[in-house]
Amino acid sequence: MSDRNSPNWEEKLEQKFRDLEAEINGQTTPVRPFKPNKDNGVFTRAASWYQGLETPAKVGVAVVGVIVGLSILNGILKLVTSLIVVGILGFILYGLYRALIQNKSNSES
């Protein structure tokens, strides 16, 4: 009995598979490429403003931008240098404290 039913089930499964395949092929929608939202970003507005400038103005804006960028970088590097110097000075002062003041208090006890 199961021998008679198995070809029937196989035919039904094959037919269902063909129907599903035809349905999928008939309803495929093209995949839309990813486009990030560019309308309201500050960078996008600045870039479009920059593109609208004439060539001499572009050069001037670029030079001013480089100067401002280098000034900011200079400030950051000075801050980092100051922090390193303060750290080294603190380490030296702590070493002197340990060597001079703690040794005196240990020798008096």
C-alpha cells in the first residue's frame, strides 16, 4: 500500500516545487542598491557648498581649512606633551618624597 502512495506523493511534491518555483520567478522584484541618506548630513551640505564655489574660492577655503586643522592638531599635541611632562615631574617628585621624607620618618622611629 505504501508503494502505491509513494509515487503519488513524489508527483505531488514535484508539482508543488514547480509551482513554488514559478511563483518565485514570476514575483521577483529587483534589489534596490543601498543608498545612504545624504540629504541632511552636515558633511553633505558642506561638500555641496564647497562644490558650488569657484576655483579661487575653493583654494582659499582649502588653505584656511588646512591652517585651522593644523592649529587644532598643534593644540592637541601641546596638551599631550604637557600631560607627559606633568606625569614625569610627578613621578620624579614622588621618588624624591619616598627617598627623602619617608626615609627620615622611618629612621626617627
